[in-house]
Amino acid sequence: MENQIIKNEKEILDFWRKNNIFEKSVSSRPEDKPYVFYDGPPFATGLPHYGHIVASLMKDIVPRYQTMKGFRVERKWGWDCHGLPIENIVEEELDLKSKKDIENFGIDKFNNACHKTVLKYANEWKVTIERMGRWVDMEEDYKTMDIEYMESVWWVFNELWKKDLIYQGHKAMHICPRCETPLSNFEVTQGYKDVKDISITAKFKLEDPSKLGLDNDTYFLAWTTTPWTLPGNLLLAVGNNIKYKIIKILKTEDKNLNNNEYYILSDNFFQSKLIPVPAGEPEGGGISIEEYFLPLFNKTKIKIIKELKGKDLLNLEYEPLFPYFKDAKNAFKVVAGDFVTTEDGTGIVHIAPAFGDDDYYLGKDNNTEWVQHVGMDGKFIPEVIDFAGMEVKPKEDPTATDLAILKWLNSNNKFFSKEKYEHSYPHCWRCDSPLLNYATSSWFIRVTELKDDLLKNNQKINWVPEHIKEGRFGKWLEGARDWAVSRSRFWGDPLPIWQSEDGDTICVGSVKELEYLSGEKVTDIHKHLMDKIIISKNGKEYKRIPDVLDCWFESGSMPYGQMHYPFENKEKFEAGFPAQFIAEGQDQTRGWFYTLHILATALTRGKNPSIPTKSTEPAFKNVVVNGIVLAEDGKKMSKRLKNYPDPSTVLEKYGADALRYYLGTSPVMYGENLSFSETAVREVYNKVTNTLTNILELYLMYGSRKEEYKNSSNVLDEWIIAKLKELHKDVSDNMSTYKLAHASRPLVDFITDLSQWYVRRSRDRIKRKDEEALATLRYVLIEFAKISAPFIPFISEKIFQDLKDNKMQESVHLENWPDYEVLEKVEKDLIKDMIIARDVVEQALSLRQKMSIKVRQPLYELEIANFKLQQELLDIIATEINVKKINLVKKLSHGGSWIDKIDSEIKVALNIELTDELKEEGAVREVIRAINALRKEVNLTPNDLTTLYIKSDENIEKIISKYSDEIITTTSCKELIVEKKDIKNNSEVKVDGVAVWFGLE
């Protein structure tokens, strides 16, 4: 059965919806006071999970708060629509295995299928986002596939083109063979996995050993962790000043080693891979002990023939390892590489210029003929006869091809040794295929040219947590490389470059410009349509370059695309740029945060910035970075393992406020990981929403909407008002610096103080309908609802709706943020004194517990050492611990009937002597407790005045008669009758020889 709190939340959702409260919260704030917030768009190809809920929570707390601060905070939802995530889903649905399959299927049909798939789970997203209480406009949403958005992306690209920040380059990049497209460096960082590969040390035969004064076959030993690149080997690299040794095998049991062969490898290899022969082993042949080694492979003894440096090996030629490209020009020689180290391997690096940055530039510097023995599809080309068509890094078995290479080398006397090699290897962040470091052509943004401005702009941003500014993000900016923004794919924003046969290019910046240049009407600018448009100019025909833009370029263009800038909303956009606030997960430091930063910096730099700003600006001023939500055991959440509760189930069990508050107060708000605990959500439900509901119900039982708060003379009322002001300051101060967890955590402490101290101590006053108590409680609840509204919006609204009067706003979320006077010294002192008073109570109650004396048993006297407290607080202490008298002393009494507690800052002593009178009072208190327990059991309310019948022995009867007035007052009875007979059909309870009935007629 649905509990009342969940029912309340759903009723509030209905109230917000029917009364357009969100819309009113925006429209009621002045247009000339904008607070701009950018919302990073998600893909709707999967269901929302806890990571999305965390990000959405941050994106709801801050806008709600800023709205109450008087700002107009428009919140527009967006959908990521382009890119590999969609393409991969459609490929699977249509059983398309490769890029060629897509082209055969038809790019137009493929893109149309992508279009239909984009918003697959949009409705489920809407349900979850609304249920968790997030306010965002999902009706007037933007989609990155809309022509308006795509046109703004073209504008951004064209502006960078005009600033000469775009160029076409041929560089080594990581490509996905499955998707047949390059990835940018920050995309690559998102998919690293620890894998076990095979490393091979291969034998490269020196053409002319006599050049080194040798007369035997001599081999360079080169180590590689990518054996599949060996067929494309063209060079060997050494370090000029690295020490190398030439060794000869004296004795071996390894069939791959030959006693008549010499091997060249680095001096360091002997430190890391070879172990000296143990002392005492026969030297034999008069060779010194230093010349014996025991390699890790099969008990092999060697002799050092010669020592030399890398520069002595330069330009030596060697036989091609594989025969496929043996005629390549300027190849198969030893060259110098400043990147060569001796940390791993043999100090000799195999170079395949088509694969890897260092390889590419070394091949270029030596004018080596271009050889690319692997296609973009990750398969060996036909020229690689023995392996033609094989995938070099099969997803199902990444080492299969490396093993095939190893076997070929072994059968051709070119294999030296192998090892298992565990390392971190990049995989495609979308399809999970192993990536290849592959030299290919792409269009780049000159990020390196922007680096100084990027670093300066980073200093203008407030990062939460702060360490990301100079750490994860700052370090990434320092090492930033040029950004490859073209993708040889299909479903994306087309690269707006048209090129003629002679290489002349036109970059188009708008739909209107394209219509003018082409003479055609344009209503959609996706690839399958743009590829058909030809531009004729000055007697030349220009065809569009077939690539599409990196979808991260689209994400970085989001500020402009969502408003169709600069084609629409020009003044509005410029008035709110840069954004005040954004929020996403830590992975976006190398994703969305990064691309936003690059494009905004590029568009605002220079004398004539594309966006009119006084100086170069970042895209955002404040950013909150959340961590990852893991399963309770600390592992990644897995649908397959079912190691976490479904978010919709948690929302239905505990409500949105409980989930919001649990996440909002956790370390995940500061970029740290959180192991999700349903038990912790339940604790929040009990401590926050359930407790507040109980307090509200208590008020509604005795109070009304008419109680007007005025300054109260009651110390508890003064204290709770001071605590309210203190709470307001804590929340406001932390919200101003975007420390969301620090802002929300004090709420639960206040709720605890309100419930366990103020309400409990004021319960009798409330029941008596004391005007000051009721007015204070109503005021505190309403003001607390305003302060808590951004964090726990449902229970805050419930409190507000049940207590507000006609002078207040329609919703708590339409109210202004409270503005209280600064806490005065007397209020601060009261807060401190109340802490002392509560500590005194805690210490005294521990003494009672130690002596097994119930609290209902009155005691005579308590002493407090070295503290001065006002009388009202002493009265509270006396009532709490049930003593007749409190003495403030310099030194505690000891001995006799006294027991003290001096092992804390608060030193107290308690007189535990029980006189007959004290025992009588204790007995009466027990009777009163039993009577009230029985009233509750039979569902009597405080307004049900009953006749109370008591049957007891003669001694107890005298005590009851003596305290009859107190019993009647504290048990809501109209009269008390002592009887000796049973009363039919009435409840009965017995305590210490007393039987009690109620007259219910």
C-alpha cells in the first residue's frame, strides 16, 4: 500500500503541473535579471540511471535557489542525437556489420533509421525527471539534429575557419576499426582498459656485419607490444647516447637461439632481463664471471663481444622483417629517435610510420616511403599476403593475430622471445572495440594555438571541487593537442566544407549562404542530402567533403545551438554569456567541459571576437563536478548482475525527497565516488521526510493558519528562531560558493533539533494551544520550507501549502529567499548556552542510566560545576532530568548519596537519595504514563475527554487522591473516580497494583 509521504509527493506533482508552478517561477522573475544555466544533453537511447539523477539533482538545486534569489532561470532540456551511440544501435538492429554494409544499405535509409531511433526512451526519461522533482522545460526542448541547432554548429565552425583555426592534417590518431573513424584524444581517454597482450622481441638481420667488424650473422633485437604492426616495419630507432652490447650465445637449450648468431641490444637489458650466473658455478674456458649470464629464457650462457653507443649504429641497413614492402624507398635502416628509452624492451624500437605519433614523424623526417599495411577497417591489406583480410585486433580475441605473427616469425628464424604484457589499452568509448594508433587524414582545430588563452580562462572559473581546476582539467589543458573534429561516418552534422578538384575550398556558415551558393532550397542539412548539393563558382564545381563533425563539437556548440545563435536570440544570448553555472560528471573534464571551453575561448579571443565580449571568456563561470555512483559493494552498477536497486523502485518506496537528500549530501557532489546504499536512503526518509511530516501533523492537530509570529519571551522559542537564522546563513554561504553538500547537510541537523528538542520540550505548550508556541512553530516550519525548498522540494511544498495564508505566494517555490537580520550576540550566546544545557542533560541522564533510575522517578538535586546558565535553561534541564533543584557550584559534592560525572567538559553531580515523597511522585508518574499509553492504544485523541476509573489498594489510593488534579490535567480526563468494581466493556491496564479504565459512553 502506498504510504502517505509518497501519496503527498504525487499530489504535489499534480499541483505543480495543473497550476504551471514551474512556468510561473520563471515568468515571475524579471527578464533583465537572467541567471543562465547550460544543461548538457543526454542520449535517449538508454534509460536514466543514478548518474543521470545525480547530475539532474545538481541542475535542479541551483536553479531553484537562484529563482528564489530573484533571478530568471530558464531551463531548457536538450537531446544528444548524433554520433556513434545511435549508429551502433541501428547497425545492430539492421544487422550491418561494417561501414561498407551501411553504404550498400543506403546512407539515406540508414540516417532515417537513426532519426527514428534517437528518442527511443524519451518518455521514460520524462517520467523519471519529473518524478524526482526536477523542473526543466522538456516540451520546448532542443535536439542536436534540428536544422536550427545544426546551423549554429556550422556558424561556430565557420567562425573558427575565418580565424584560421581549422586545418587539414595527416597525423597518427587512434581509430576505431569497427566504426572506421578517428577519435579525438579526449575521446580516447574515456575508454582505457587493463588488458593482457603479447609482447614480442623480433630479430632484424643486419645486412653487412663487417661494418661492425663482425663475421657472423648479426641481429638487432627490437621489442614491441603491437606485433601486428611488424609487417609495416620500415625503420629501427636507437638512442644516440644509449649504451648497446653485441652478445654471442655460448650455450643454450632454447631452439630459437643459435650459437653462431650475434645480437645487438641495450646495456640496460642486462639489468632488467638477465641475471648473473650464481657465484660458484663453473666459469669454463677461462671466461670471467662477468661474461656469464642466465637469461629468463632457458639457461643460456652468453659472451659480450662488443660495447658501443647508439650513434655508432646509425644508417646501418637490415633485411626487411617481412617481404611485402621490401622495395620501399629510404627504408630498412637504423635511425636516431629521441623518444627511445631503456625502461622497457631492448632499447631498439621498431618503427612503422603509419602507426603512432613518434613513428609517423620519424618516417617523415627520414623521407621514408609511405606504407600503410592495415586499412581503416582494421584488416591487413591484400599486399600482406600471408595475413590478408585478417583483423589485426579482433574484438573477440585481441591477441589472435599477434599469435599468428609470432608463429610466422618463429618459422622464419626471426623470433627471439615473447612475454605476456599487462597494460592499459584504449578501446572505443561507444562500441568497445580495441583502437588502433593509425596515421590518417583529418580536419583539426588548432587547440595548441589557443593554449595560453585556455589556461587564462580556466583561472576565471570556480570549480567544485576546487582541485580539478589545476588538477584534472588544468593538466589536461597544459597538454592539450590539436583537436581532430572530422569523422568518416554518417549520422551527424556534416562538415560544411565544399572542395573543388584543384583543392580550393569553401566553408559555409549558414543555410542561407548555402542556398545562395547552390541555388537550392535547403530544409535539412544532414549528410545524405548535403552530399548531393554541388556549388558552382568561378567556373569550378565544389563537392562537399564527405565527413561529418565530431559529435563532441556539437556538444561544445550547445550554448549557441540551443538558442539558434546568432540567427535568433542574439541580444538575449549575449546578455547571458558566459553561463553562470553548469554541472556534469568528472568524465566531462575531458569531454563536454573541455569542448565548451575550447569553442568559447576561440569565439571570444582577438580584436574582433565572434561573440562581442570585452575580453576572452570561458563558456561558464561556475561548475560542479559529480563523482560516480557505484553499487553498494563498490563495484560498477550492472544490470546483468542486478547489484543495485532500480531508481524507480527507490522513488516509490522512499520518495524523491529522501533520494535527493541522500545524494545531495553525499561526497558524490564533490567529484568522489559513492557506493549506493538503500539503507542510507531509508535512514534519510526516517530522519527527514518522516520526521517533518510528524511535526507538521502535530501542528495541524492543535494549530491553525492564523497563528501570527511575534517575538516570544520563551527561551525555547528564542532558541529555535536563532537556530533558524543560523541555518539560513550556513545554507546561503555554501550555496553562494556552489558547495551543494555543505549547503544541504545542516538541514537534517536542524530537523533533529526541531523535533527532538524544541517540539518535544514544547509539546505540553502546544497541546495547551499556547499562542506563542504555536505561532513560533508555524513560523519556523514555513521559513524552514523556504530554506529547504531547493533541496527537498516536495515536503517543503507540503508544509507550505498546509500552513500558508492568503498573503503568501501560491507555492513555496515562488517565494523569495528569506532575508533575516544578522544573528545578534545574545542569540549566538543562547545557541552556545543551549548546547551546554543539552550536554548537562546528556551527562545527568547517563548517571541515571548507570544507577538504573528511571527518568519518571523524580530526584532532589543536581549540581553543575563552573558554568553559568540563565534560569529558563535551568528550568528546562530540571524538567528533562526530573530533579527538584539545580545548584551552580564551583566544586562538585562527593560521597554519600551523590554520584558525579567529571570525565567530560561538562561536570555534573546527581543526588540519588529517594525520600518517601519522591517515591510517591515516581509512582504517580508511572500511573500517568500507563494511562496515556492506554489512551493511545484505544485511539483517543487529546480532545476526547473521558471519565477515568482507577482501582487500587488502599495505600496507592491515597497517593492517587493526593495527586488527582495532576493526573486529570496530564491525561485529558474530565473526572477521576476510584472504584472497587469492574467496569464492563472498557479497556484495562495494570501497573504497580493499579488497574485503569476509561468511561467511553
